Amino acid sequence: MGYTTVHAGWGRLDASLDDLGCGRSWTDVHRVKGLELACPECRERVFARISPHRARHFYHQVRPRDCALANESPEHHLLKLELAAAARAAGFRAELEVGNEARTWRADVLVFDGQDRPFTALEAQLSPMTPQDAQGRTERYAGDSVAVCWVAMEKRPWERGVPSLLVEPPRGRGDAWTVRYGMARFTWAAPRTVKTKAAWTHISCSLNEAVRWILQGRVHAHTGPDGTVWWTAHSYVQLAIAWARLEADAEAVQQEAAAEQRRRAAQQRAAATERARLAAEQRRLAAEDRRLAMLEEAHEEQQAEQERLTDFFEHAGIKAGLWPACMQLVRSAAGKDVVCGAQSPVHGNGLLLYSRPRPGAAFQPAGVVCPDPSALAGWPADLTILVPCRVWLLRIEEAAQSPLKVAVLDPVTKHCSFERVGPRTATLT
């Protein structure tokens, strides 16, 4: 059923108006034989009647499947009547089931301003609708400079994304329709500082009050930071903006303080890093100084050692520059700490070497370097002879009068070998 119809001569009729919106009475259409009335939606013939609840309306003798007006639920019709009545009670002309010329929308209730221009549509939306459909239909209204308020009786997924009201029907006779969600105020506790409680709170009011406030411009649709849309007064929006600015200023101060703290911390870290770098550089320079001093000391010791061993080098025919390599071979072959003694006349003016098995132990005779072959008579069997080349080995072999242990340590080739020689034979071990 519907509340509007079309007559060929009278034009559009509205059953919710006493004069049907065209200067006629209900008796002119109710139970009048031969009267041709058409549905504004499907153009099929309709008839006037009164429901058991005394609601005047128009009905199809045979309900068409594709007519939206014919298939609306009783709850939908009842809510449309309430919306129209609320708009009229607010002092505005409101018509039911009006569409635009392009037929891109049809309002359940279309409200006209003082200059008889449509400016607000009140939509009773009880059937399912997606958020995308709600947004698209809202934009089509906006294309004709018509605002819209969607009214539902149950929570819907689209209600928070478009201007809407969630209403509740009267619970008893004499009660009014109530708005449960969609109207909000911004509350900010005194003394209105950034630390006092502030929030949007939804309020309950009658449907008549909500419609009157909307049509009179006392409230307007406001979109919150999270995209939720609700109706509120301009003063509440300004109060929310003032609170948001105060909060933003306080947050900016906090961020600036935090940034300053981070900057100081970064400076302190940089200073600590620089101090650590300077300390490390000082330690490096000190270590380098110590290393150079040790090298200088070692060089001086080496020079002194070479000067001390000048006679020995001449005796052995060894170049002074090769002596460090000789000692390195000796220490590598022995695997012990080895030091040089003095030339020993008892051992054919050979250079005595001493070794110790571990740090802290006493040095013991370990060998003789390049003893004169003439001194090999009665040579101790456990005292190793060290020579720098095969020439010296041949000289020792020729003069050997008893079994001897000989180590050949060539500083040029870095080759080491150990020989056992005797009065007649030389055996490689």
C-alpha cells in the first residue's frame, strides 16, 4: 500500500493530508465508483481505503511484484507517516513519496522550505542496504541540493556513515517515538582544560524534536575523526574544535619537549662518543709510542748485541744482518726461550746458547754455534753443535772424533736439518 496516488485531473494526491494536497476531500476518492487513480511508482490502478488502524491509504487490487510502494511493510508506512507528521508539526510542508524529475531518487518524505523548494528528504530505511548504497543514494540527493536523514529502527551497517537516526516506536499508548542514536552533544567538564574529561555523548530525544531541530537548522550532520556521522549543534562542534586545538597545542608542547630531550640526549651521546674517540686515540697514540719505544729499544739492543758478537761473526763467517734470522730458526727449532751467551774458548770459541723450558726456570746450556773443529776432541755427546750452512757441517764431519749432534740452520733458505756425525760416517736423522 501507499499514501500517494495520481489523478488525471487533480494531479498528485496525499492521503496523509486533509485536503489530499489538491483541495479535495477523502470522500471524493473513497469508495467512488469509476474513479481512476494510478500508483505514482508503477502506474497501475489503485483504490482508496481505510485500514483497521484508521490509516487512510491507497492499495493495488493485485499487488505487483516490482512496485516498491506496493511491497512496503506496515512498519515502513507507519514510520513514514510519523516523519511526515513531525515535519508538518515543525511548520514545514512535507509530502510523501515524492521523486525528482530524473527519477534518480524518491523520498519517503520530502520537506519544502519557505520558498517552496525541496531541501530535506526523510527516509524510513527498514530494509537492508549496504554502506556503499547508502553513500551513493545520499550523494544523488546532494546532486539536487537536497539533504537527507536516514531513519532506521534497528542497527544497520550503514547508519554511522551517513546522516541518520536510530529510533524506537512508542512502548505504550500516548508515548512518543524516541531517538536512541544519531543526536550528540560535546561535553567538556569544567574548568575546561586539556586534562578535564571531554567527549561526544549521544543523547535521547523525541522524534518530533529531532526532526524539528534538523529542519530548522539547529543541528546539522557532523563527521567525527573516525568517519562516524551524527547530528549536532554548531556550538558543540565549535566547543569540540576548541578542545581539539587545546589538546593539539598541549601535544605539540609535549612533542617539542620530547624532541628537545631527544636532541639533548643525542648531544650527550655525541659528546660521549667524541670523548671515547679521543680517549681511544690517546690510548692508540700511547700504544704507538710504546711500540716505537720498544722497537727503538729492541733495535738498540740488537745493535749492541751485534757489536758484542762482532768477533764471533768474524770467527763464524756469518753476516751480522743474518744473525736475527739465525736466532729465529734456533728458537723455532727448539720451541723454547733461547738466549745467546759469550764465545767460549773451552768450546773452540763457539757461541754458547742457553735455553729454559718455561718462563721463570733457570737457563741451561743448550748448544754451541760454530765451534772451531780443532776443539771437538772430547766434545760432550749431549751438547748440540749449530752451524749456518753445509760448509760448516763438512768441517765438523772431517774433524769429528766422537758421535756428535749437529743442527744445520740456514738463515738464507730458512731450512733446518739435524745430523748425527761421527769419526767416519754422517747419518741423517
